[in-house]
Amino acid sequence: MDDGAETASEDGGRTSLAGTHDSRGGFVEEEEEVETDDLQRGSHIGRYVVISKLGAGAMGVVFAAYDPKLDRKVAIKLLEYRGGDREAAQVRLQREAQALAKLNHANVVAVHDVGIHAERVFLAMEFIEGKTLGEWMADGEGKRHARPWKEVVAIMSAAGRGLAAAHAVGLVHRDFKPDNVMIGDDGRVRVMDFGLARTNEERGFRGGTTTRSQAYDALNASLTRTGAMMGTPAYMAPEQFEGTEIDARSDQFGFCVVFYEALFGERPFGGETVAELAIAVLDGERRKQPRSLEVPLWLREVVERGLSSAPEERYADMLELLAALAAGGKRRRRGQVSVAALAATLVAGGALGYQRWEGLQREQACADYGATIDELWSIAAQEHARERLGEASERVLPWIDRQVGRWREQATEACERATIEDSWDAERYAQAGWCLDERRLELEVLVAALAEEGEADPGIVEAAAGLSPLSTCLDEAALHGRGEAPTLALRVHLAAVRRELAQARYLERVGRYAEGLDLAARAREQAEGLSWTPQLAAARVREASLLRDLGRYEEAEAVGVQAYGEAARARTWDVASEAAVDLVETVGVHLERHREGQGWAEHAAVVISLASDVSVRREADRVTALAQVLRAAGEPERAKPLFERAVALRERELGDQHPALADSVYDLALTEEALGERAAAKLDFQRALEIWERALGAEHPSVAAARLSLAEPQ
């Protein structure tokens, strides 16, 4: 069975065992094309206007379409269901599609919308320019070949992170294969078609099939029924052939089949028919592995474990497999200190020389860990951002470059403290890793936003400049103030919550408050079911902040107070301090209960000291909020020294060109004006104007406000 052959299809895509594919929409389906109602250019699917048909298969058809509401091009997948209870199937498909739409990850094709058209479920997905992994693996004639192993590891690791994110929210792919992985022109790897490739025989050949012989009979019988098999046979796990329970480890098996094929140019299991292939898979009879001096032994071992016939013999989950890849890669790179260098060191120094060489290995491993951030902020991602932002890129990219550089340094140093200096135990290293992961996630969300098409968000500069400080991830007192890190198992479940909170934070910074609130509320609902109070408190803090942004002050107060109590009880002082600072403004300024606002400022001072705010950003926020309360209470003379302190704190931490510094300077100028100190106010208005103009651009509303203040009679 030549399951890798491909020929051109009539619609401009490709036809293979997997079906049709067009790289623009990222669509692949079952073995034979089915007839579908062709929608003409200009037709509507929901609010979307059809541009052209991209491809069709047994589970539906994909169109390129235009979204007039958001002014962007999308791919519309119109799903089909065959056999059984159609109404129940539609409900299930819509439910799973909605679950997929909630999954936001840099390595998963984004689903923007879900709906019903002509009694069929449709998905509106991001439109990707690029190629599939299958196309990347193939030569000009469509025949797949082995690719350089380092490139394969980089791409498959990214795809694996997408799978892991889906598994974390309960989605199983069921049909992972090269044509369901897109490599965008921006260099980003995305997995598509999660959980939607099920038919009425969604568990393979279920219905009593339990023995190998029964499975073989069912497989042979299935060859007479076109489309009866769920998934693509070449990448199916044994349990899919047997019809037993499918879970995330089934995806892991398919992932490793793809991995093997990319490394060696052929799949691990042979067979001229589906039945012969199934027998090989069920019996674990792999082809003799091609000789390759390039693919390291550690990498072969990782992939082979994922190909184990018994699910329990594979990795526990994708995160464990990805960790094995990362650890193996470090081992390989450490070994490249070179045999010659090792020999010379050992001859020259004996046992002492060996210790030195071992130290070099560990240093290289830590440097490699820090360098993983470069996969996120790649050259391709930077070039795309420059092209999209134009002249504004000079105001955005330097902040990202600085954060990436600091992350690299901090991650490397954290690793060295734990593995070389032995100054950190496993618990402290886990806390640092939890903090670094959070900062990286913030970057991922920002970079993903820059990768989108169309106009960039107006507040993109503030979002880049406002990335959270990394200094807290290395300071031991600050780490203590963050509380204990969750267990590895719990991290998997918290991943989706943290990502949605990172996205909500980004949306808040760019002024998209309603969207941000929806995400924050959803993250809070998920966190409520995980029984880990620190994350729940963090979700409530973001929800309260967005409620305040939308002018819903009473609700913001209620949610904020609850967040503060939860964070304090969990001794997660950094979250408690953020909640308390927000309450100073909500209660003292917006609800005009000035004395209570001052009381919250005292609460905030206590928890900030417990959090060990080494970056002093939270203290600057607290002092600013308290000064605003005093000014609102008609006490500008008491507010002025606090605004002066906020200016000093922010200049010390952020430098003299940060837009947040200009915010404080402008507040100070307004207070000086209220006190009749006109000359001082004019100087500070001018200073704020100059900072904002350089940082945000001449057309920014803050620049206009500063100019207006300078133009008004003093």
C-alpha cells in the first residue's frame, strides 16, 4: 500500500490516502471526495462571504471567505455527518467545535466562530498562508523524504505543544497526521482539526470488538465500506484499530508515527492493505529502522517509546514526551563540546578535568534552556511584525527584544542555580519555572497578536511596554511571595486558564475590555473547577480590573474583595497586592468612598511588603492610586508628594522613556496645576508630551491630551 502517493486534484489541492488538501485553508479529510453543494462566490455562510472553495472531503467542505465584521479573510469549514442520529450528531459537533473555539494556543489553528448553516455545523478559522507538514516533507514530485533531524525536532516540538494544550482542555485529536499540521509563512507551526474527525463509528470498529482476531475480521470487512474507518490508517494507534478506548496517548502514537516518517522518510509500520498495516501495528512489528548516522540514539529512543503498542508503555502525556525531547536535545548539545575537547581535558586534568568537562556540559544545557525563547521570537516573526506595523514597529519591537533577552538571561541563571551552583532546591526551581512560564505566555500572546492580519490594536505599544517584570522570577523573596508552584499534573489542567488570563490581560492593555472580560470570566469559571485557589484568585483579579474598565464599579469591588480574600488565605501575596491596589482606585476614586480607598492603600502596603516587590512597580501603582484618591477628595497638597514618589519609582525601574513614567509625570502636572504651580506644571506637561510622543507616536490620544494641557491658559 503506497500510502504516501499524491496526485493533483481538480480543485487545486492534493489527493492522497488522507483526501484533499489545500495549504491556504489547511483542510484534509477522508479517502474519497464526496459531492457537496458548491457555494458560489458571494454566497453567505452566516455573516461570512464566500470567496472560493478550497477543498472537500468525507466530513465536509472548506471555503475561503471574508469576515465583513472584523475585515479579515477566514477559512470556513462546513462539516458533514453521515449515518446515525443526525440531530444528535449536530449537537455533538457543535459542542466540540465550541470547545475547540475556546482553545487559544500559538500552535493550534484558531477557531474564531461556530455556527449552523443549512443544518450543518460550520467553523470559521484563521486563514493560514503556508504549507502542510506533509508538503514540507515532500520533494517536488510529492514523494516524502527524511529531513534534517534538528529541523524535524523543532517543528514536531511546536506541534507537540499544540497537542498538549488541546489535551489539557479535554480535546483529543484522533487524526494527527502530516496534512493536519500547518507551517505558516510566518514560521509558526499549527495543528488543526481537533476532535472533529469522528463518524458514527467514532471508536474505530466498536460494538463488541475486543479480540485481535475480531479486529482483523472487522478491518477486512471494512474495506468493502468506503469511509467506514475513522481517522487515517497509516497514523492510527492500535487501540483505534481494536475499537477500544481512545485518549490522548492515541494522539501520542500518531504523533510519533509522523515524527518517525519525518526523520527517516518512511513510516514505521508497513502493509500493502489497511488490514496488513493494522496487523503490523497491533503486533508492534515495525520495519527495520533505516540506518542513519544523523539521527541520534536518544531521539530514536524517544520516538520508539511513543510507538509502543500498549498505551501504558508510552509517555504519560505529551508534556512528558516534550520534556524527554528537551532533555535529550540538551544531552546532545552538551556532547558537542566535542570528543576531542573531552579527551584533551581528561588527559590534562584527570579527575579534575572530568569535573570541569561535566560543568561545561551543564552550562551548555542551561544556555540551551534560555535559548528556547528564540523559537517564539523568531526572525520570521520579527519580519512579519515589522511588515505589519510599519513605522510603528520601531516603538514596539524594542520592548519585545528587551523582554526576550531578559527571559533568556533569567531562565539560564535559574537553571544554573539549580543544576550547577546547587543553591536552589527542586521546589525553588519549580517556583522560578512557574514564574518564567507565565512571562513567556505573556510574550506568546503578544507575538500571536502581532502575527494576525489587518490593523494592529491601537494599544499595542502599551501592551509591549507593559510586559510583566522578570526580576521577580529570580528573586527568592519574591518567589516566596508567589506561593508554592502547582504540581506538574495540576499544571496541565491550569494551562488553559493561564493562557486565557494572559489573553485577557493583553486585551485589557489594548482597550478591548468587553472581549477581555469574557475571557477572564471564562478562565475564572474553569479555575473554580480546579480547586487551586491562587489561580482562581488571579482570575478574579483580572475580572475585577476589566469590570472597572467597563465602568461596572460595584461589581468590580465585589469581585476584587473576593479575590483579595482568596489570595491572602492562600498566601499568594503578589496576587493579593494586585487586588488591593486595584481596590484603592475602584473604591476610593470611582465609588468616591475616599476614606475606604485610603484604607485599601494601607492593606496594599502590607501585602506588597509580604510579596517582596523587587521591581517596585506594584508600589508605584499603589502610591499613584492613593494620590488619585487624595486629589479626588480635594487634597492636592497631600497628593503631590505621592505623585512625585511615583515618578521617582517608575523612573528608577523603567527608565526615563517609558510611557508609564509619562503617565505619572502627567498626573503630577495636573496636581501642580490644581495647586496653582503653573511654571512647574508647564514643565511637567512638556516632559510627559515628549516621552509619549517618542514612545507612542504623534497621533496617540495621550499626546493630544498633553498638547491640549499645554495650550490651555495656565
